[in-house]
Amino acid sequence: MKHSVEEIHLKNGARGLLINIPGASVMSTRVQFRAGMLYAKNKDVYEIPHVVEHLAFGANAKYRDEQAFEAEFTKNGAYHNAWTSDISVCYETECADFEWERIMELQRVSICEPRFNEEELKSEKSNVRSELTGYMNDYYRLLWPRVQQAVGEDILDVPERLKTIQNIELKDIREHYRRTHTAKNMMFIIAGKIRGRKRKIMRMLENWDLKEGEAFEIPTADLHSSEAVSIRRKDASNITFGFSLVTPRHLEPDEVFAMNCLNHILNGTTNSRIFGTARKKGLVYGMGSSVASNAKSSYWDFDGEVNVENADELFDLIQLELTNALNGKISDKDFAAAKSYALGRLQMGAQTVGQIADYYADGYFTNETIQKYDNMPGLIRGIDKSKMIELAREFAGSGIRGFAAVSSTEKAVISGLETRLNF
């Protein structure tokens, strides 16, 4: 969809993007605060941001409880959601264009005028506990926090998070909200039919009753390598694994696309070097790789599931193909195909207002960067194969890596798999 993007800074200290999409029938918003788990006042109440997020659409200055607010919010089909990460608490809405003002006002009330109370706190603590208990049955949810811990990130894993819920009191919720939900710590993205409405949107946002506060920085972790982590589960019938190679710096957009091209070559389809070959040999049903970058560090992640009897052969294949990639053994044909795939996926990823908002949110909320969508095709076409290989070598040579697996096997088996990755 054709669009234009503009960054605006409000008088109250908030900042964000207005994305004008001519003819859009939908208005989509993202309002983010750096208020995630890393900003909890201490580890004993680590799960506070998650509970605050759950309370976001509860009682407020105009509605007595969540049910009353929900009935009003959704009466014309509008949608809302919120999510929490290590860094962020983000509130999202999407509505028909004809009711954008009404929905923005309801979003203001929910964010700026919550009425935290004991009854809803008790309910949402129980709901968060149920959510995290469900994560205990999702092996990827179990292993990735352990990988993060293995490389030095100061986070808690799922069992540790569960233990902190009981410590959270109403005063903790109010303290976290007051400290983090401030104007200078707020970033936003509003996408839809903006033309002719810019001043009105800005006035509405400047009237949000938030304290000035401060814009929080993303904490810096002391990154390092660690031994393989084995998470024993008697009911695990295979090995679910994940490992991460880390470079302690931010990647520029062209570097991210270059690594995405390599991930496509290695694991993107059933024609890929690792996943495709493993599928053909009957070694694995599914595995993949991805790259992520924040302001402080970047991660090249691999994960998958493999039966115990196939694990050694799969990891030998991973070792072989990663070594080939690091040695530059990638054909021009495969590289050109990966760039063509990236161009197609880019175009397919901007078909809706929400997709466009998400595209800008990825870079803006985490890194405060704006990479205009129209520039992306030229950037992808300009990716150099030698640069891609150089980046892969940077990740592999950083000396920062973590490995974790969920299985019913002995730790020696998991450690043995990790040692096969000796590139």
C-alpha cells in the first residue's frame, strides 16, 4: 500500500510516527513504553509489567470494570490488544476509519486513567499465572530464556517468573505504572488516513494526562558464552533445541536483510541447505533460523526439533553447512534467489494498514530508527554476497553463544550436540 511517514515530537515529550495511507478504511495504533521486565524495580516482582499490561483494559475513570470497557470499545468491531517483553509494554488498537476519534479517546482513558483495584489485580495475577503455566508445555518458551541467560542477559526464565507473581501487590503496580508510563517514555505509531487530521491527532495526544518522566535507555548486558543448558522433561519424546550466536552491536537494516538472505539459503524452504537437506534425509520435520537486532546487540538464532536417533546426523549437517557458509561456499545462483525471495516477501508484507504499522514498529520502538519502506527494494538489490559472509563470520567469531535443549536425555547428550558446533 502506498504511504508516507513522518516523525513528530509532541510538546509533552512523547514522540512517534504518523503514517498516512490514502484511502485507508482502517486506523491502526501502537503506543509503547519502555516498561518491560527489565524495568521492574527488583527481581522479586519481575512479572509486574505483565500484570500491568493485563490490567490495561480494566477499570478506569469512565468504566467500572473490564467488561463495561470491552463492551463499549468493541461495539463497532474495533480490536485492542497489549503485550509485554523484556523491554516494552505496548498497547495496540485497530478500528474502522469512521470511529478513529472515539477509539483514540478510549485508548487515552485506558492508558492515562486506569483505576487499579484489588479485585482485578487478584484476577489478573491468576490469569498471568495460567498463561505462564501454559508456557511450561511449550518447549520453545522454556528454552529460549535459558539461551538468553546463557549469553549473559539479566532475565528470568518461566519457572522463575511464576514464583514472582505471588509477591506483587497493588502498591507495586501503581509504582511501576507511575514510573514508566510517562510522556517522555512514550513512543507511538498511528497508521491510516492521516492527511487533514494531523493537527487534531497531535492535540489529542498532547492532552494525554501523563507525567513528564524520562525516556528510559535499554540496559546493557554483560554478554558472554556459557556451557550447554539441558532442561530435563520426562515427557519429552524428542530433543527441542535452540542456539544463538551473538555480536555485541546493532545491525543496520541492510545488514539485517543480508543475514535474512543467508537464513533463507540455510533454512528458508525445503530447497534450503540445512532444513531442506535434513527434510530430504528424514532427519527433522522442522527447523529454522532468524536474526534480530536491538540497540545494543544482535542475535543469530537457530532452533528445531529432532528425534534422539537423528540428532547427531542433523548437527553434523548444521556444522557442515555453517562451515561452508563461513568459508564463502555459496553460489551466485542461490544468493540471487534469496534476494528475489526477499523482494517478494517485502511486497507481500505491506498489504494492510496493520502490516505497515508493524513494519515501522520493528525498528522504531527498539532502535528509534526509521527505514522508509520505499527504500527497501533498492537496499535489498544492493546486498553484497561478500558482506553477507563477513557478517556471518562476525557472529561466529564473536565468542558469544548460548545453547539449550529440552529433552528426556542425559545432559551429556545435549553437551555432545553442542560440541559438534565447532565452527
